[in-house]
Amino acid sequence: MAKALLTFVLFLSQMLVFGQEKLIKDLDHDGVKDTVYLSGKESIIVCRLSSQKFTKIQSQALANLDDNAGIKATKSGFELFNDWMRTGFKTQFRYNKDTKKVQLIGVSRYSYGGATHDGSGESSLNLLTHDYIGDWNYFNPAANKGSGKLVKIPTIRTKMKFKTVNLESFDLGVYDDYEAKCTKLSEQHQSGRAL
């Protein structure tokens, strides 16, 4: 009985993983379902919209995606998620009816930090409003009578500007830029040098 249950659980988990490979959803709001998927072979996001006669729209090559990366539906579109061992990110896309393009509208990231959880936390950026929110921690080795302590940095709320990015021009350089700016902000707030 235990072997049958284990087989069923493994089968179900495979179905859930493979279910993330292709998303069927009306993204362009014309009443006809569109398709989005992450091509593991080419490491690109592919989108086919009914309003564009299902012509292939694709991202730039996405290097360094983990095997657990995938596409899933969001309320207004879809997201690419990528989870490494102790860190990960999400990028949210939605169809822009004015430009008739699939536009990047949000980026978020999380990190568990190192062994002491130094640098742990999470942040998000709304690319439409430029609102950034970050909740980060750092390890202070001098705190707690020299035993060290994880310290929460007060929530960071600021504006962060990025140019408009559509699916065709999207690559992981966008995430890399976001991560660098996010890290700089948390370091400034950690040391009390916030601008």
C-alpha cells in the first residue's frame, strides 16, 4: 500500500511540474485563449496571442535558469519564476492594450542569505508606478554580547525607475540590474547612509 501511495504522489508531482510548462489563458482579452510557455531547450519565453494570429513572440535568451523555473498564471497575465537553492525571483508580464505588446510590469526577489541569514529578505518593484518595497535583514556579529544577531532593516519604500521592457527585449539583465540596485539600497539602509 505504501509503495502504491508513493507512486501516486510521484506521478502527481510530475503532473504538477509538467502542468507549468504551458499556460493557456486569454492574455489579450479578445475572448480567445492564448499560449505562453518556457522553452527549456532554447531557454526563452514564447507567447502566441490570438490577436496577433498566434505569431511567435519570444524573449531574449534567458541564461542561468534553474531546472525549477517555469511560467504560471497571475491575475492580469503571467509570471516567470526561478528558484535557485537559497534565492529566487519572479517577473510579471501583462498585455498592454495600447501598445499591443506583452509588457514586463513587476519584478520581485527573495533570498535566505548565508548560514547566518545575512542578506535575507524579499523585495518587489511595480514597474508601472516605480514603487519599490524591500524587507531585508543583516547579521550583526557584535550584537548580543558578541554572539551576533540577525537585525531587520526597517522596510524600505522608495521609487526605482526602469525603462519599459516588452517580452521581445526581456532578458535576465533586467533582473540583474534590479538585484544590484536592491542590494545597494539594503546596504545603504543597513549602514544608516540611506539617501
